[in-house]
Amino acid sequence: MSTNTAYQSLQSIFKRLNYFDHATTILGWDQMVMMPAGGVASRSETLAELSVMHHELLASDRVVELITHCESDTESLTDAEVRSVQAMREAYQDVNCLPTDLVKAQVLAGSACEHGWRSQRKANDWAGFQKNFNEVVWLAREEARVRQESADTATPYDALLDLHCRGDSSELIDRVFSELKAELPTMIDAAIERQAMAQTAAHATEATTALYPISEQTALSHALLRTLGFNFDEGRLDISAHPFSTGVRGDQRITTRYDESTYLDALLATAHETGHASYEAGLPEQWSGLPVGNASNMCIHESQSLLFEKMVTLSAPFLQHLHELIKTHLSAGTDLSFESLIQQARRVSKSYIRVEADELTYPIHVALRFDIERDLINGAIEPSHIPEAWDAAMQAGLGLSTKDNHTNGCLQDIHWTDGTFGYFPSYTMGAVNSAQLFQAVIEAHPDWQTKFAEGDIGFVRTWLSDNIWCHGCHRSSQELIQLATGSETQSKSLLTHLKSRYLDES
Amino acid sequence: MSTNTAYQSLQSIFKRLNYFDHATTILGWDQMVMMPAGGVASRSETLAELSVMHHELLASDRVVELITHCESDTESLTDAEVRSVQAMREAYQDVNCLPTDLVKAQVLAGSACEHGWRSQRKANDWAGFQKNFNEVVWLAREEARVRQESADTATPYDALLDLHCRGDSSELIDRVFSELKAELPTMIDAAIERQAMAQTAAHATEATTALYPISEQTALSHALLRTLGFNFDEGRLDISAHPFSTGVRGDQRITTRYDESTYLDALLATAHETGHASYEAGLPEQWSGLPVGNASNMCIHESQSLLFEKMVTLSAPFLQHLHELIKTHLSAGTDLSFESLIQQARRVSKSYIRVEADELTYPIHVALRFDIERDLINGAIEPSHIPEAWDAAMQAGLGLSTKDNHTNGCLQDIHWTDGTFGYFPSYTMGAVNSAQLFQAVIEAHPDWQTKFAEGDIGFVRTWLSDNIWCHGCHRSSQELIQLATGSETQSKSLLTHLKSRYLDES
């Protein structure tokens, strides 16, 4: 068999895998958005079986033989095909390097731990949680050890990081996060003081009791999405319990949730998910269905959603445009002043809860989780040390104590319960990347503020398409950032942005 | 391998096939109801590939070996398992008895013919259509010949009939339809005359210009569905271009379409689809995912939808209840008299178009299609004879000529264009079965009229569940009808019903 024939066979197999992905993506969306309660059992079985069939196909001897064949004769392939084979190898290794017994044990332990967590979190029961969690950590360490051996990463934790943040080492993340931890606490205090003074001056602290009907909020979200360039001929906006974005080629689906007592949360959630959806819609068509045509790591993916949400939508000039949209679509928004909108949309406060945090305090939440999970997987700390480490980091970063308050401390997130380690850093690496990319966009477009005020962000989309979206994962995350901005991911960009928005901007 | 082990293996394979069915069912629903236009290419590819994988699995040597093993030692299996294996054999034979080349040729010819038909119908272009259609018929005859050889049916046409109406022979259908053709023309004329006189007497012929907002119609449809026993915890009602019903275990999905100028069409479509959905929801859980757990043939399936639509919803006592629902939910319905509702809901007229026909004239449309397609497949007539045969049958049955009017004659339906022969009879066999089953229901429930007037149809559902739904396809269609009503399908039941409703009832 020629190497070209081998590559063609691989392409066919991976395209078939992609049809499974298409099915599970739409079935998953349907489950969250459309399916009646009675469908749960049958849907769960179907998704589990499709995942088994996907695994059987990807983890087959034939796949690894074909990959090895192509790897042994790269001269017969184009550079792009060589990178494509490399992405196939990564996909194969990711699912295939673990012993089946370990995977099964992890599913069981993770499922038990997550199930227990749902009541233990409410009951503030760390001791009960830790009983299950010890096993989850033990198995995750074993997974990290096996993956490190297979991928030759610097530390065991880096091997788990690869699953979500491939290309961004724990060393790089540590450097970026350390700089953020050093600068942010002072900035947070200063911003909160500044906002308090501004509010006192404006007597603008009265609570509003206005209601925003869901039909009006829906129309507003649609208007914002159209402004942000979301294509409703190739996508949908729906409602689900938690906002998310998913989709297949030509069909990007985002969700939000509405609360009649407030409109900003739903609106910013749609802006956020539009970033994810735009990235997916902009991936290179010629590599569609192959691993190399997929999006880059989660640090890049999250940078796109945060760029749309924080950099574009919350910028002062775009808020001017949004202000007009709000006044047009919300009957209770006709009297809203621009100053009130800015104040509401950019309020900084110290919160125990990550998902409620604003962009200035959010990195503190993520950095502490990164420190803990890295040390946990690398064996520097044990699960029993987590509450203390959490409390210390919250005290240092936000001046809040979580001592004996596990509900609002180390038990607040679902991620670790089923053994997902190495995902948290992507939130803040995404934020840093978004600031760095946005800086490059506006340097290339000095008239950006005029355009934003008119609701024109087409030039941002074009720049992102040319610099990020079109590459799929032909380039590593840091190659993308380097080529697009002139340097690797640096804390400076985010710090400069936050200082400008929260301490300098009038 | 023991026979029990072989049967277990078959069960696993067929359950896996069922997971494919689950995926394609939901993806198909999504395509009709939710998918944005941009998703077409990717969805079509995915559905095609899932169908290829389904076929590879079902048509494998392993499946036929296991089936043959079980068939050779039925004494080791329970009676139910023996019938289960028989249903598996039928499923295997249905997809596997045709040569691949023939299937491919049929897909190509059918697709070209259907594509051409879309413009040829509008252009009244029989000659153009026939050029493509000759090939479709030639291939269908070849398919019928091969299937007849494999299944040993009485005629080639019976082999195609088996795909949709298995268990109901063309001889039985011919007997039933001949009796209908003999009786209906006189009844139709009498009913039309009677309705004209009643209308003149009531001066009730004024056209209404009322509008019925879609939000009100939706609420009315939901109210009717709940009354008919549709469980919204295990199903949905949505909108699509053409009403249909589909679903998976615990999750039945029906659709309708609304037109602001009329409310009855959408309402009766939901009642119809509720019958299909209720049957699917009521299939035996212990056989879920296996062929023997599926619904019986389309003559039984259609009997359930028509029983809900025509027997229940259009019955005088239920219309009393529906009258209240209409007055509650439609602001333009508050002045509607019961007499007007009856008149609107039961209007008889002679129409060229099958899908616009009422229950009294509908069998004429179906019987003529049955006669033509049977003769066509069995070689008694050629495609060129169709327009003449159509015209003659329409003249005889309804006194309407379709001479040179192919648009409203033999070009009106999509069914034959892609080679679907043997499906049409199920519409009227379903109508006959629905009347026969309903007669048995009300004989067992003499107080049915009081209950219907109160919107109580629970006893109908229970009877259908016990007599039809719970059997899956453990019994043949005629066994089901025989056991439930005491005789095989007979035209008498439908004729009695129609005479009572259109000629006797005051």
C-alpha cells in the first residue's frame, strides 16, 4: 500500500468518526434543549453506545497501522498532511493510551463522586466528599502517569493539561498566573473603591425592580447576535438551563437563559457563546471532519468567547451601540442612562463563587484552582490539604475566608468530581489571550472605536478569521498567538486591559 | 455455541441497530423542525453514512449465521423468541435480498424521477415524467421479482406490499376495495345532496373571514392533545411544513402546521398524529429495540391515527367537547355554533386531490392507485396506460375527468416517483381497520357517548393498548384484527360507519 493510499484510508475512517460526532453533537443539544423528560433513559443508552462504537473505530489496530505507515514516510505527504497525521496520532493516543480497566474504574469513581457531591456540596460535607474524591485523585494520578509516559510531558499534570490545553505548558501557565496573582489584588481593591465613590457621587445605587419580559430579551439577544455577526441561516439561539455552544458544519447552536428580573446575564452569555460559535463556523472547510481541521486548544477557544464578550461587547464604544439596542427592545430600558449601563455591566465585587465573578476577580479564582490541581496531580499535596490551600489563596487574592465554608469554597465546582483536571487554566489563559489578540486587532484598526459605536465589528471577525479561525489546529496554540500578536501568551496584555478599563477609563 | 447464546448475540446486534435508529430518528426530526438551512449538506452526509453503517451491520454474514442457527433449533427458544427471530429474519431479508447494483440503480433513477417530477407536475408534463418513470417501474418490477423469489409471495406486487403492509395480501385488499368502490359512489352523491339541503335550510353557507392567531391555535392543539391522552412529559408538539409523527422510546414527537385563516386542518392533523404517537408509545417495553417489538404494518399504524382523528375526534359526542375547547381557546370561536362545527368538520366534496379529500371520498382515491400500481408491477399495464386508467377510475368513482389534467391527476403524488409501490393501500386499509376496531371498542363500552362528550377517551386508549399496542408485531396484522374484532378486515365496518355518519345521523 502506498503512503498516499494509507492517508486516504485514514481520511475515510476519520470522516466516519466525524459522522458519529455529528450525531452525538445534535443528540446532546437536543437532550439539553428539546427532549422531554421521558426520553432520558433511551437517549443515555444511545449516546453511550455511539461513544462505544466511536471508540471501537478510533482505537482499532488498523488506525494505528495506517498512522504508523504515514509517519514512517512523511516525504510522500504534503506538510499539511504530515500535520494532519500528527493530529490523528494525538487523537488516537488520547483515547488509546489508557488501559480499559483504568477507564472503567474512572467512570465508576467519577460517577459516584459527582453523584455524592450534589448533596455533599449543599451539606458543606467535605469529609463525606473526600472519601469518594480520594479514589478519583488516585486514578487521575495513575492516568497522568500513563499519559506522561506516552506523551513524554514535563510533569504528570502536563499530561492531563494536554487534553484541554495542549501546547500550553504548566510552566507557561504558572508564569502568567503568578504575575496576575501579584498585580490583581491591589487593582481589585482600587477598582472597588473607585466604583463605590462614583456610585455615591451619582446616587445611582437604588435597586431596580423593573421586569424585562422574556420575549423582549429574546428580541434583544437576536439583535446583539446579528450585530456580532452570528448567521441565523447557519445557526440557532435557544434556551437551556446553562448557556452553551455546540454545533456541526453549517449549523452552530448557542443557548442562553433568561431571568425576567435582569437582562445583562442572558445578553452577555449570548455574546460569549457567539465567540465560541463564530470560531467553529470559521474553521477551514477543506479540513472539515479531520482532527487537524478542529479548533485549537481550550485556551484559544475561550479567548474567542471572551473576546466577543469582554473585549467587544463590554468596550465603552460598543456599549454605546448596545445602549441603543437596549432602549429599542426593552420597554423597561427606555430610561436607562449610558452611565448606569456601564456601571451595571462592569461592576467589580469580591465573590466566593467563580461563576459569579467579574473579569477583574475571575483570574484569582482560576489561579488558585490551577495551583491546587497541579500540586494534587504531581503529588505535592493530598486531597486533605485542599480546604486549607483554598482558604489561604482566597485570603491572599480576595481577602475572603472559606474556612469551614466548603459549600462556597472547594466544593463549589463540578469539574474535579469526575476527574476533570487541567481544564480550569483555560478560562484565564483564554482571558489573557483575548486581551492580547484584541490589542493586535485594534492596533491594526485605529478607527475601531468609531466602528464599534456604530455596531460594526466586521473587521474584528475578518482579523480573527485570518489569524486564528482559518488555521484549525494546523498550528499549536502558542504558534497562533505568536504569529498573531508577536509574542507568546503574556500576562501584560490582560493587566493593561484591566487597568485601562477599571482604573483609568473615565 | 448454544442456541440461547446465539439468540443473545442477535439481541445485542439488533439493539445496536436500534441505537442507529434512535440517532437517525432524532436527526431526521431535527432536520424537519429545527435545523437551519446551512446544516443541510452536513446532515445529509451524516444520515447517509449512518444508514450505510446500519446496513453493514444488519446485512452481515454473522447476522444471517446467527438467525439460521436459531431457526434450526427453535425448540430451545420460547414461542416469543421464535417469533422474534422470525421478525429478525424479515428485517434481514428486507434489506439483504436485493443485489447492490439494483439498489444503487434505484436510488439514482428514483432521485432523478422525483427531482424531475417537482417541475413536471407543475407543467402538466406527463410525457417528460414518463421518460424517467419508465426506468423506475422497470427497476421496481425487478425488485418485486427478486423479492417474490425470496419471500414466495402470490404475485410480484405482493412482495412490494410486504414492505409496508406485510400480512395483508393484494387479494384481501382487492376484495375490500372492490366492495368500497361498489358502494361509495352512490353514498357520496347522497351525502353531498343531503349536506347541500341542510346548508340551504340553515342559510349557513356564508364564507367566514375570521382569523385564528397561531398562539391561540397552539393552545387549542395542546388542549386537544391532552384530552386525547398525549403525554407531554414523553413527547413534544412542534411545527413543520408537513405534519408528521416520529420518536423514540419515551419521547414521541408530532408536528402540525398552522394557517391563520382556518383552524380545523391543524387540529385534525394533531389528532391524527396523536394516534400514530400513542401506538408507538404503547409498544411493549420488554421487546424494546428488537424488530418484534416494533409496530405492526402500516395498515394497523394508519388505523390508529384514523381512529383518533375520524372515529374519536369527529364523532358527534366528542365534537361537543371539542366545541367547548374551541370556544375556550379561539377568540374568533366564541360565536361558533355546534351545527357549524359539525358542518365544517364533516364537509363532503368531490376533489381531484387525495390529500384534500374527506373520509367519504378518500377510499376512491386510494383504490384507484392500488389498482394501477398492482397492475403496473405485475405487468398487466405499462406506464403509458396510467393517465387513461386514472381518468376512467376518477370518472367511475367521483364523476370527475382528469383527461389531459395530469397535474391534478396521476402526477399529484410523490410516492411512485422514487419507486414506493405498495404503500397507498395502507391509507384505506387503515380506515377500514379503524372503523372495525372502533366498533369493537364501543360495543364493549355502551356509555361511550357520555364519556366522549365529557372529553374522556381513556377507555379507548386502554382498549387499544390491550388489543393492539401491547402486541408489537408478535402477531400479524390480520391476527390482531381477528382477535380484536372477531373477523379479518372487512369493508362492512367502514361502510356502516360512513352510512351512519353521513346518511343517517341527524
